Amino acid sequence: MTTAADAGAADARHSGITVAEPPAVTLSAAPDRGEAAAHAEALFVEAFGYAPDGVWSAPGRVNIIGEHVDYQDGLCLPMAISHRCFAAAARTPTDRLRLRSAQDDLILDLDARELEPGAVEGWPAYVAGVLWALRPHISGASTQGMDIMIDGQVPLGAGLSSSAALECSAAEAIDALLSLGTEPLQRVQAAITAETDFAGASTGGLDQSASVLSRAGHALFLDCRDFSTRPVPWDLASQGLALLITDTRAEHSHVDGEYTARRADSERAAELLGVDTLRDADVAQLQELLAGIDDEVVRRRARHVLTEIQRVKDVDALLASGTVREHVTELGALLDASHDSLRDDYEVTVAQLDVAVDAARAAGAHGARMTGGGFGGSTIALVEAEQAQPVAAAIASAFVEHGFSAPEFFLALPSEGAGQDR
Ligand code: GLA
């Protein structure tokens, strides 16, 4: 297959100009869901020597807009991606929780009744933590033993919520194995509790909501005040559009500390404005509100959160009055504005994120922004479908010029939230 990068290199050779060979780019697709689920089942049989009761899975996510607002009761618009985490699992007549993973040699084998925060480390904490968080739904008499084989297909460290996919696939499996009959929102809550209270990582709930509640072909309008949601049509493929994900491969450093610091800044802003959360501030009075905050840094943090919530409202209004195609220019401008605000006011971008966004815009993307928590991770670019490859090539070239490690590219297809596969 001839890629745009090949064609560009051939043109340059014919014109006699010597240019650095543009890097070849591949837009990776997620493994086929049915095949991946069958593979997880086979891995379970290999590890435990008998067939599982079922296979459950949950997807990673990208956030289209509404970044760093979930912990201020804000509005977000994420979508599930096609990369998923699979959990093949069986109930056992014991109280042992036995965990294995296709990605790691570590084996966890402990008494499920003795689970407590701090008792488990690494990725198993995100599974054991869900069982611990679901305890209020478990009747006292029943045993809690189970065997679980995890096969995580969401790229790790890419800011695409591989941990939420892990927690939410575990929540589906545990709910079914122990016949808990929980509501989807209760599983979202258990996954959040597992991450914050058991694994000790901070999260605002965006990722877990997207992983459990998303619908195929749709984005998810999420109101973090009460975690209410509704699907919003986001079928780009049928409109000749695509959402290009660039995993910058930038090392995440100081993420936890910086994330906590941003949350603290936004809490301080709410306090100074005399509101419980920044969602309660009246954005129509933006200038007056900001003028009331003396601390220059806190003022910029507040400006990001307040304007970002407004941008989500603007995107939602556009999508209520027409298709993505009909509003593609305005939507692209809102994505751009979101990135600029995260870069300048919230200061959560790194050079790789800014370069990827700038290169995508220069190569003709309608809009581009970082997605997720920042400090590394991924960007998204709203592009014409036939431009996905050339835009990716332009980002790859810009990374070569800057001496960054090669990025990885995926297409974000709006996928179905967590559920049972087999
Ligand atoms: C991380 C957190 C989310 C959210 C985003 C930023 O992904 O886990 O809860 O705060 O950062 O929007």
C-alpha cells in the first residue's frame, strides 16, 4: 500500500530536492472484539486449567471536550474507544481471589475477605479494589472466591484510561459472578472508589463513567454534578470525518502530584468565589468573577474550568442543532480553544502534546487538543477521513524534527461501554 508519506517522498525525489525521509505511519486498529474475547477465554483455560464462567470487557476512552472539570462538578463529553480490557472469570467455592494477566507475570492469590486499602499493589489493586468497593452489595453469607484472567488491550500510559477499563471490566465480571444485580452507575461508583480509596490514585470519575455508560456511535454527555448522562450522536465515519488519536509516548512524570495540585488550585478558586464548586459560579459574570481572585495562578485555573464548562455547553448546543459535519468548523474551533486553555491557563500540557496539536492544525485538522489528564498521553484531532493518514504523517515528521520518540496513531471509533462478551 502506498502511504501519503511514500508519495511525498517520491515527489521530493523527482524534483531533485533532498529531504529527510518522512516517517512511515500506521493507524493501528483495536483487535476484533469477538476474537479478543475468545483469546482471553483461552488464556484463562491455559492459566487455571478449566473453562471460565464468562468473559466481560470494558473500553478505554478519549474525552472529546470538558477536561479537568469533572472534579468541579463540571460537564464532559467523552466517548469509549474500540480498545478494551477483557476479564475472563469464574466463581470458585472458596474465598480466594486469584488474578492473572496476559501483560504481566505477577500472580495474585489472597483471601478476598482480607482485602483492605494498601494490601495490594500495582495493577491487581485495580481489580481487588473493585471487589472491595462492591462489598456493600455482597450478602454476608456468600463466598467471594473467584479466578480472573485479565487481557488489557488499551495502550498503557497513553492517557486512554487503561486503568478505568481494567476496573470496569472487573466490575462487570464480579457483579455477574456474585449475582449482585448492581445498576451501571453503582459499578461506575465502585470503580471510582477502587481507584481513589483502594489503589490510592486520584480521579474525578470521567474515565469510569465513559467506560461503563458509553454507547456505540455516540459520545456521552456527562454531568458530573450527579453523574447523569445522555448519548449524543457522534458517528463521524458516516459523515466522512475521523478522530485521530496520537499517543505522544511522552513520559508521564509527576502526574499524580501535578493532578492533585490542579485540583487544589480549582478548590481554592471555588472557595475564593464563595461557591461549593466552580460549576456553581455564573459564567455570564466571568470578568467580574476573575477580577475578584487576587492570586494570578488561581485566577487562570478558574478561567480554564469556567470557560471549559461553557465550551462543553457550546459543543452540546451545536450537536443538538445539527450534525458534526454541519458544524465542523465551530466544533474544531472549540477543540482548539480547549487545548489553548489547558496549555496556557491550566498548564497541563507538555511539548509533545503542543507539537502534535500544532502539527495537526497546520496539516488541515478542523481542530485538535490534548485529551485526558495531560503531562504526556494523547491528543485528538478532528479531521476529514481521507486526511487522517497525511495529518498523522505531518505529526510524525514534526516529532522527528523535535527529536521526540515516535508517536503512535489510532482512530477513535465511538464504541459500546462495558458488558459481557461470552
Ligand atoms: C484524568 C482523571 C479524570 C479527569 C481527567 C482530566 O483522566 O482520571 O477524572 O480529571 O484526568 O479531565
